[in-house]
Amino acid sequence: MTNQYKLQKLAVAVGLGLFSVTGYALAPEEEQVMEEVVAKATRLQGSAASVIAERKNQAFVADILGSEQMSRTGDSDAASALRRVTGLTLVDGKFIYVRGLGERYSSARLNGATIPSPDLTRNVVPLDIIPSSIIESMAVQKAFSANMPAAFGGGSIDIRTKSVPSQFTSSIEVGVGYDSSADDGYTYERPSGNIPKKLEDAIVQYRGNFSIDNIIKRDGITATETQTVSEIAVATNNELLKALPRDLTIKEQSLDPKYDIKAHIGNSFDETYFGGTIGFLAAFSYESQWDSADKSTNIVSQNLTDNCSILLDTAEDIAASCYTAVKNSSVTTETERYNGVLNFGYKLNNHSISFNNLYLVDNEDEVEVGEIQSPGGSNIYTIVNDGRADRLHQFKYEERTLLVNQVIGQHTFVDYWGIGADWQYTESEAKTEIPLDASYRFIDRFEDGVYSGSSITGDDNRALYNYTDMEDNVKSYGGNITLPIYNEGYELELKAGYDFSDRGRYYTTSSYTVDNDAGSSITINDGSHSPLNNASYLTDAFIEEQRILVDFNEPSAPDADDYLAAQKIDAVYGSFDFIYGDLRFSGGVRYEEFKQTSIGTSSLIFGKKELDIYYAPEKIEAGSINDDDLYPSLAFTYLGGERYQVRASYGETVVRPDLREVVPVAYFDPLTDFRTFGRVSLQSSPMKNYDLRYEYYADNGDNFTVAAFYKDIASPIEKVLTANDASYNATFVNGETAEVTGVEVEWMHDLTYLADGFFTSGNITFSDSEVSIDPALAGNLTNPTKRMTGHSEYVVNFQLNYDSANGNHSGSLVYNVFGERIVASGLGGSEDAMEQPFHAVDLVYTYYPNFNSKVKLKVKNLLDESQEVTQSDIAVREKEIGTSVSLSYTYEF
């Protein structure tokens, strides 16, 4: 097979891929016929240029990321791929920040439909669960248009999954990987099941109170010849405790390497009865990965000494003067992901319908072993040569699933003025279950710095068991009708549509405490065995001999730890797109009615009294938002021929509180480890968005873009921070005003004048923000005027790319960095907690031994950077990331 033939086939594939992502309305049949293709671009430079063409034709500012571009950078999921887009940064490997703003300022849709989030703490979908292997392209729209949801802050992301192919396609891919931080780690035998039924029944029987007195009262216990009333009640409590998983012995061992497998098959067939085409696409992938990282979390004292304002000579000096508590731990995580796609499609002339089905599973099992020290002298023990430390063992297994069933229709009525119509109906369900979340605390003893044993002392060093379930269901449907009008000298497109989504979420958690009822110190390890085995100390004999008891740890009314939430959005819009000569005017208006309510509840609802407390009208009203408004948009484009165009746009949008943020229920934010509380009466944040953009396109595929943007935000939602001796707390407030100003630069430039086969692409964003918060809303807020939470002053993406002349080799050196950003606002004199820049350098090399095969090598985090959060110039959180290497082989049949 000649190289020319290879490139011709590749160009055809690029052309077909471009057609598949140009929108939902079908083009006329004659425009879909491709008589002849001449390939003039290299393999990957050509694919990058193809999505530029779609972006150029958009009425509103948008960036397009195609499947080939994702392959080039070696990104395995939607989240990591999107950080390559201008002005986008990735947080915790899951959430996308657009133009330096937090994840609340971005939204994600799947093929134009709203989908639920399996994340326990946010409405937005954690994009790491969507593998790049099922994505055809992603469109990031940064300027609001009337057909987009009004909850549009920094941008809206539409993930377009791969559709039914026009001809037979099949492939299989296998890969292995190595992570420098995952040589050795901690493992354990995970128990199966969720909350033991014995404990569920006991909650009802004892009304959530497992105390000895209440058991005696509820069971009507009387003494026997051999046992007192109290002894019988203790034995009953012990049987409840024994129902909990207690054999949680930790082992330190070598970890398995990463491995994955992906496969797909698809085809289309002509049917003779109606003369249409039937097609299907089936895909499957599985991935298993271990990670081990050292992590430290340090609590900065709110009464800082003067020494904390400068760098001290030693870490011990800093700790002694600045920290209230120091937690050092090692975390081992096993991640297992698999997904399945099954799509069917039917096409007849200018009409098509497709049935898309997606099932994603993301399981994470985490073991943490840590020690908490107190250099500042609080009540937590301090390690010295002869001293003690508070040891933590934590086990957490989380299962996340996302199921999407979708029907999409596309129609063009050629005989009726060329009217185009598209519609979608989607039902989706996200579930998160935590069938195991257990933590143990012990006091370790040391002699001459050597471990000599462990003990427990009453409530200060108890065991905790938590069980969590969350279900999020969304029904989404909508449609658009387009009328094209062509006349001599101008083109006009009129568009109208309807969009509806109905969402319901149910979150429940149950917690159990295990306490030493006697309150006195009990030795559980005399130093004869490893402290890693301490978590299995709750044997039947130990429980009975030492009077160890369990209790249901549910807050009493009116406090809550569960919640119910519902949300409905009804929207209609009308828009136009008018082209006259070199001028293009686009605009529209959207009417959106938004209703949301969140109610804090509890498992301890046994009668009318509890119902009246949790479902009181004033509580429902405080946790509800009911808005309806008009959201206009307007864009102007000057079409400077094939070389350049100038855009300007204006839009009014809104940013709304998450479901959980308006309920006074506590949860731990996985991004920060901060215990976070919702706040009732949080309000939505209206926004005004201004964009100005210049785009230049050269004949050889080079392009250059520079843009400026400004956002004016009323009542911005901000996270504020407080601290106690051993942990951070955070909550939310509405600020008074906020604004964001920035400039973006993007380019793709051929470097063949320096060396054959090389070209560069990248983008840089510089921006600034300011938010003003009324200190009365957040107590003793340190900085009432500051940058917005999550905002980075700069974001840089750079790629140096290579394509060999024969098409057999390609490679990319990829660099990404963001400026420091506020994690949470400081209180009581402590400064804002700041996440520090992370310089990510990745290398991707692909070898194509023939047209059917490819071998890909990826090296991630070449600089071996670590994540760090600082407060008052002191490191408060650090986590190792490590360098990873992976190798994969793909064969296309």
C-alpha cells in the first residue's frame, strides 16, 4: 500500500469525521458526496486543521476538539483532553475550569442532552468518567447563544459520542502502564455488601439510639439468673457491632501495573424494503490502575506568630510556630473502570434516527495510613523521641455508575423550503454507593523513636463506619427547527427550539460509632506485631471482654445529614443568523423557567413530629429557588474573506447554586479535604458576558487567534474557610459583585522551515478577577476583596508536534500550567488557601507500522511535579503525583 493511498484514505476519514460533528441538522444529500480527495496535509496537522474549519464557521465563539487531537495528546478521558483547549484548566483530574473560573461556571452536555452527575458534592459531571475512546468530538462554546442553557458562566461543553459508522469498522487495543509512585502500597481484603440488615432493622427498633438504657427500655429486658439487665443489653449491642466488617488488616505489598483493553465493532447495511440504511456500533473498554502517594495536610494556626510571615530555617521551626496540627499519610488507590456503548441508527434519504446507549462504571478503593502530630501543642499527641502520635487507618470504597439511554432524530425537508429539524429524548441515571467507609484512630507509643505499641482511649480514638448512597435521575428532551432563507445578496437562518430537563436526587448516609464504653485506656498492641494490623483488633472476644459498644451516629432534629433535591428547567428560544456580504449578525433570546428545591432530612423520621420538623414550609422555602427570566444574546462577525474574521458578542446568563449548597448538611469536599457545609438562602448569580475576537487563517493551515473577554457578575457564590484544631471547615456565601477580565491567544504554526515534519500549536490565557464580599455574611473574613475562588491569572498550553514524511511516526511534547488559584477564602487572619501552579509535561509518541496498526507510548508528568496548597505562604496540603509510562497497541480490522 503506497503512502499516497494511505494519506488519501486518511483524508477521507478526516472529511467524514468533520461532517459528523457539524451539527445535528443534516446537510442536503448532494453535499455529502465526496467525488475525489487530494491529501495535502500530514496525518495529525491535517486533523487539527479540520476542527479549525468548524470553529471558523460557528456564529458564536467556540473551540472544537476532535478525536484525532485527543489521540495525539494521549489523553484517556474527556477531562484530561479538555485542558488542551484555550483557557481551560483541569482540577483534581475531574473538573474543568473555563477562563480561570471554578467548575460551577461550566456545564457539560452529552449529545445536546443534560445528564446527571455521579459526584456526591457537585451538580457538574466529573468528566474523567467519560473515556476519550467513545468521543467523536467536543465543542466548547465560550460565548452564550440562545440555544444553550442559561446556566452559562465561563462556557458550555457538548460531548459528542461516536455514531453509527457508514462502513465496517473494528479494532482492538491493549495497553500496559507503570507509575513511579505505585511500586509499593497498602492493600486489604475488602468486605462485600452494604449496610448490614441487622443494623438497618435496629435503627427502626431502637429509634436510632443503641445505648444500653434505650435497649433495655425498647426490649423490655428483665434480669435472668445468670445475667443482669445491663449485661443482656450489652450483649445485644455487641451483636449489632459484630455485624460490621471488622477484619480490615492492612498489608504492604507490591502493586500491579496498570493495564487496559478496548474494542469496538460497527457497520451499516442497506435495507431494500424502504431503501434506507441500518447501522450499529458496539464498544467496550476496561481499565485497572493502582496509585500510591504520600500526602500531608497541615492546619495553620489562626493566631500566627511573626515567624510565619517569613521562611524559617527548618521544617521543624515552621511547624512549631505555624501549625496547629500536621497530618502525614500514605494513600493507596485502586481504580477500576469499564464502559459499554451500543448504538443503532437508521437513515432514509434526508432523515435519520439513532438510539444511543451508554453505561459507565468507575470504582475506587482507597486505603490511607496516617499520623496526626501537634507541633503547636494542641490536644493531639506529639511525636518526640519518647512520645505518642494519633494514628489513622481509613478504608473507602466508592462505586460510581452512569447510564444514558438516548434517542436522536435529524431531518431535512427538502421539498418544504429546506426546513431542518432535530430532536433528542434522553433518560439517564447516575448512582454513587459507598458500601465501605471505615476509619480507626489509635494512640501509638514510641520509645527512642521506635514503635512500642498502640492503645485506644474512649471516644477520642473511636472507630467510625459510614455508608452513603446517592441516586440522581434526569429526563431531558428538546428539539430545534431551522428555516434557511437564501436570497440574492444575503443568507438568513431562523431557528426556534424547546428544551426541558427534570432532575431528582436522593442522598442518604448512615454513620456508626464504635466506642470504648469504659473510657479508660486499653492496649490493643503491645508492639509484638505491626501497627498495620491494628484495624482488625475488634475481634469477638475483645468486644465482649472490653465492653466495646456501637451506636448510630445520626444528628438529632432539626439537624440533618441526608437530603432530597429536585430541579426543573423549561426553556424556549428563538434566534437568527444573517449574512450580508462581509457582515454576519447572529442573536436571539431565551426564556427559561428554573425551579429547584433541596430539603435536609434524616434517617430518624418515625412519625409526624419528625416530618413537621424536616418538611416545615419555611425550610422548604429557604432551600428553594424559583426564577424565570429572559436571556438575550447578540454576536457580530466581520468576514474578511478566507484570511481573517473579527467577532464581537454579548450575552446575559446566570450561575446557580448546586443542589447540595443550599442545604445545611455537612460533607467532605474531595478536592480539598475540607468539611463543607451548605447554606440556605444562597441566591443565583446573574452575569453579563462580553467577547471580542480576531481570527487569522493562512493558506498553509497556520492560524492565529487573539480574544478579549469581560464578565460582570452579581451576587457571586464564593467558598469561605474556617479551621479548628485538626481540620478545616468551609461554607458558601453570596458576594456583592465580581468581575473577570482577560485575553486569550491561540495558534497553530508550521515549522518546516526549521525542520521537516514539525509544527507547533498552543494557547495562552491571561486574566484577572475581583470579588467583593460583605464581611457580615462570613464572620471574620480576612480578605473581603480578593480574586474569585478557583480563578487562575494565567493558563498555558503548548505543543511541539512532529509528523514524519512517510506517515509512520508522530509525536508531541505537551506542556500545561495554570497560575495559582484560591481553594477557599481564609478567616480569622489566616490568608486564602492557594493551590500552586502544576507544571505538567507529557510526551506522546505513535508508530504506525502499517495502515491497520499503531503503537503508542505515553509518558505523563515528566517533571515529577506534586500538587501543593499553601496558606499564609505555608504548605498546608501536598500530594505526590508521580511519573507514569504507558504503552498500547491498536489493530484495526
